[in-house]
Amino acid sequence: MASPEHKITYVNEAFIQMFGYSREELLGKEILFIYSGDQKSELEKSLKATIEGGWTGELIARRKNGECFPLAISSSNVVNDEGHLIAHMTSHRDITERKRAEEQRRNLEAQVQHAQKLESLGVLAGGIAHDFNNLLVGILGNADLALDDLPPGSPARISVKDIETAAKRAADLARQMLAYSGKGRFVVEALNLNEIVEEMTRLLDVSISKNAVLKYNFAGNLPAIEADGTQIRQVIMNLITNASEAIGDRSGVISISTGAMECDRNYLSETYLDEDLPNGVYTYIEVADTGRGMDEETRQRVFEPFFTTKFTGRGLGLAAVLGIIRGHKGALKVYSEPGRGTTFKALFPATDQPADSLHKEVAETRRWHGGGIILLVDDEETVRTVGKRMLERLGFAVLTAPDGPVALDRFKQHAHEIGCVILDLTMPHMDGEEVFRELRRIRGDVRVIISSGYNEQEVTQRFAGKGLAGFIQKPYRLEELISKLREVLE
């Protein structure tokens, strides 16, 4: 309670405990001294409203120890029988916990909205990339067949090679889109991040601005990760490119560090893509730059596809990085402040398996030929046409089917002659999984290779323990088709 002149005349025990002053220190003081001084206009407004009849609102108060905290305040006037003002009565309630809960709810809502946005864009990107890969089967397959037909000295080889190169770049773009959707192709093996970066040093050196200097800091005895080497290289390259652009025309340093750390739930909950990741050891690669840094608004949007702070965009960039890390059950930490640079830390679950060598011998496959009948099932005419030509080139007789029902009819007619079925996963009427089940009912030992533009692990998990013979990723070339057929048929 306060006098008409706003001097404190009475406080209860709860008020004393809330602010930390003794009763003697409070009585007689102006009520305004308990509030934070940087809210002058709000205080004046509340006093004026109180005099005019009462006020309800929120203000920031200050305890005796200097700690500021939010208060919910309700004030009213006390008048005597003659209607004269004799006191102001005010109730104060500490709303720190309520504010904290509201902040947590806002953060959760923002995370959910961000996740929904990523999921929607991921579905879109995955669908486009899937259709794109079907077209690339035709482009790459026909280019491959043409190169196989042309003599070594033919001038046409240059043009066909250029077509093949452009198609491979298009396939890389499709892989980025699939990576963003979380359905990219992952050929998973135990890898050492130090070896991957060391292998890329020449490429990284020529990829950055001439004003930037690369510094490497590799941890010893680094635990391996189970990952796809091509996708991890893409993460590294995109992070380095982003760091180089952040430095711009000024001189700066880009640091690449590796290491391992024990991550608990508190740490993982503050990362991007925290989807109840388990506690444990995570191996990381960290890319730090001394560039311009990012403000909060930029940090919130940096993983959106095609978002850029430059005049021209850089495509999927960091969005693809996020998708790749999601697909590897990893996490991403971002530290950045305007004028103080940016650090991206990509974390991947560590494995006890020893790392595989990155330098493997490529088996000679061109001279291999097969025989017998193969049933090729795909709803894309382009895939059926070029696939048939490739298989015939290898010595097979080929039956084709545009969908599941037709495929089952063809298989019934030649059930004991067909040596293998190459089956598209995504088709109208009946998908590949349904067709596979029916094929196995007709002939239990049929060899089926599933073909898809989606993640191999995601696909093969659906067929685990069901007798699937193999998987081939779209877009595939003649050598990859040979390798898979040899694996299945021999």
C-alpha cells in the first residue's frame, strides 16, 4: 500500500521476500524505486492510470541484489467516506516462470513450424528429384551406349562426352535435392573424416577466395562414422564455399577442424535436426570463418533452399547440407554473430568399426555378358527403352512392362524362363513392394532387383528378410548395371 504521494506505507511478508529488502528499508520509500529504471514511459503511464482509477499490467522490477524479473501488477485507489483519495493499493505477482514457459512454447512453435516447412519442401524436392532421375536414366544410358558404339577416334565422342558430363552434373543436382528431402542415395561405410578432408585439400584450395587462407586442425585417433563418402564430401564443400563467400573481398581465415565429443541431451537439444538423437560419442567436422557473420534473422533462414544474402543465389547449398546430416542421423550446430564470423559444426554418430580405405580398385566389367530373359518393369517409357537396349547389349532377351498388373501377366507366362526382374519401386496401380510380393507367390526363388531414385537404405529396409536380390540406384550407367547383374546372377 502507498500514500497518495506514492510513498510505501505498508508491505506484507510475501512482498518482503520477493524483493529482499527489510520492512524498514521499504517503508517511506517511493514505490517507483523497486522498478527497473529503463521503463520510464510505462511507469508514468501506470501512475497516471492508477490516479485516474486503477491500472493492470506488467513491469520489470529489481530486487535488492540487482536481479530484474517480470511482475504482474494490479493497482486500485482507496478513498474515504467523503470520496477523497487516501491510498493506493497494489498487488504484485512474480511471473518469471510464466514468462519462461511462454518463451519455451514460442520456441517450440517456431521449431515445429520450421520442421513442417522443411518437411514440405523435402517432399517437393524428393518428388521432383525422383522424376528427374527417371529422365536421367535415358540421357546417361543413351550416352553410355553411344560411347560404347563409337570408335576411339570418332569426333562424335567429344560431343557425347559433353552430354554425359552435363547429365552427371544434373544427377549431382538431383542428389542434392534428394539429400535435402532426406531420401538421398547413401552407400554407407565406415569412414574417417580426417582422410576425407585430406583427400579434398587440393580441391578445397582452388575452390575458395584468393583472400582466404585454409587452416587444418585434425584430431588424432578420430572415431570413424558410418556414412556415404560422396555426401560427406558435399557437406564439406558446401560449408567451405559458404565460408569463402562470407569472407568475400576481405582477407580472412577458414579453419577446418575434426574431433570427437560426448554429447548429452542438453547439448543435442540445442542443435538443428534434434529428433530425439541418442546420447553418446559424436565425431564432428567444424568449419569456422572470420567473415561478416550472421544476425538472428539470417540464421533463421540460412537453411532455406535458394536463400542467399548475395545478389545471385547458390542453389540448395546449406539446405542440402541439412538434408544430408538428417539422413545420417546427425546434428548441426551454428555459432554466428555479426562481425565475428560463423562456425558450422556437423556431428555424426561415431562407430567402433575401423574405417574403410577410400582408394578401392574398380573391377573391370565391360567385357562381361549374360544370357537368358530379364523382365524390366518401369512406368517411365524412357527408362524401359534405354534399359532394354542396355540389357540387350549385355546379351539378355528382355521383356518390359509399364506397371504391376502387366508385369505379373508377363511373369506368369514366362515364370520358369525369367532369370531376373528389374522392378521400379514407385509406380501407379501397384507399387514395387506389392508387385514383389506377388512375384514371390508365383515363384518363390525369383531374383528381383529393385530400382529407385530414393535412398538405398530406406528401400532395402522395407524388403528386409523378404528375399530381395539387390538394389540399383537411378540414374544408373551401363557399368553399374553390369556390376549389379553380376552380383545377383553369379
